[in-house]
Amino acid sequence: MRYPDINPILIQMGPIQIRWYGLMYVIGFLLAYFIMLRISKDRRYDLKRQDIEDLLAYCILGLILGARLGYCLIYNLPYYWQNPFKIIAVWEGGMSFHGGMIGVIVVGWIYSIKRHKPFLMLADLGAVSAPLGLFLGRIGNFINAELYGRVTDMPWGIIFPGAGPYPRHPSQLYEAFFEGMILFIIVYRFSKHRSAHGNLFAVFLIGYGSMRFFLEFFRQPDPQLGFILGLLTMGQLLCLAMVIFGILLFWQRLKLSSPYSDKV
């Protein structure tokens, strides 16, 4: 099966381009905003509409900076060390989920201090609102014909442009389904249960980390890194760290007697 002829540029007016990938980011943030508004109606969340709008503005900044810097530092440091001005060339591609998550965590922590809000409460909101954005991001990767999978003889394999003559797993779609839709259902359903702040964030870390770790076996490793120790990818190592941290956090939060406690 050949890759469908999808133009990654949705609209072009002279030098101005609107790309599908960028549109996915915008839609993802809009969905996150409405999900946060809905979740915040629960009495466990002491947030008003203005609080959520300000928090989302922080998160947008943290996500973009973290995702870009994370990719440059983790996935291609030698290149960007020699070409530092290329760091700002985001239109050439190169965004890291794990870097973006760290960026969001940092700005969320700063926001929690400035606004005197429990950090783990904010992390729970992010855990519920993030998966649909991840779904859209992976659809954007598929439209860009990037981050494709390994060679396969499965009937749904796709011959991606620039990836050689052999069919490959559409791993972007696998990730969109599991890390996006399925993870959203899991975290959203878990949000209906009364538990200590931080548990939703732990469920997100465990769920995303374990799903991504498994799906990386179908995804082509980054060419500049290949396999670490001849077995795992960089993404898998980072996901293992996510799962371990999520399990420790979940275990620590379960020990709390009050379902609304924010003690760490």
C-alpha cells in the first residue's frame, strides 16, 4: 500500500503557510481548554476560568520550548552543538514528547508557586487533557510522513515517501490510537473516582510510558541514535523512567488517608 498523497500544507497564501501539523497543535490546545473547564467543575479543583486560561498559556510556552530543546539535547545534540542557530528552525521538524512534558511540568510548577495552587492538582488536569492532543499530534506526524514504522509484511503496511521501497508499519496511527484515544478513556474514567491529587498524573505516566514502550518496537529508531545497547530506543528508555516514576507516585498517593490531600 502506498502512502496517500496528502499535502502537509493546508493553506498557502504567498509566503504564509498553514500546515496540518500546526493546526493539530491549535486544535489540541482548544480541546485541552474545554476539557480543563469541564473537569474543574468538580469541587476537588479550586480553579476559575481565568486560572485555566492563564495555566494553558504557561503550558503552551513550556510545551513548545521543552519539546524543541528536548529534541535538540536528547536526540541530536552533536548537530545542534555545531549549528546552534538551527535550534530555532522548528519548521524543519524535531519535537520531543518527553522534552515537551518536562517543559510543561516546569512551567506548571512555576505557575503553582505564583498562584498558590497545588502542583499535583494542576498535574491531574494536564493528565486528563493531554491525550487527545497526543492523538492529534500523531495524526500530524502521519500527514507529514514522518516517524514511520519499521519494515513489515503486514497487509496494512505503507510505503512512505523517502523511507525506501518496502512497506512499513504506520506506527503514527498505532500511537494515535493507543497513546491518544485509549489513554484518554482510561484517564478520564479514572478521574471519576475520588482519590488524592496526583493519582491521575501517575496513571497518565504509567499508561503513556507502557504503551509507548511497546509501540516503539514497531517504530523506526531515530537514524542518528539507532538502538541503545543494541536493543532499546531512546524513547523506550525515557518511557521506562516515566513508568517507574508513575508507579512510585501512585503508590505514595494511595497511602494518603484523605482523597483531597496534596502533601507530597
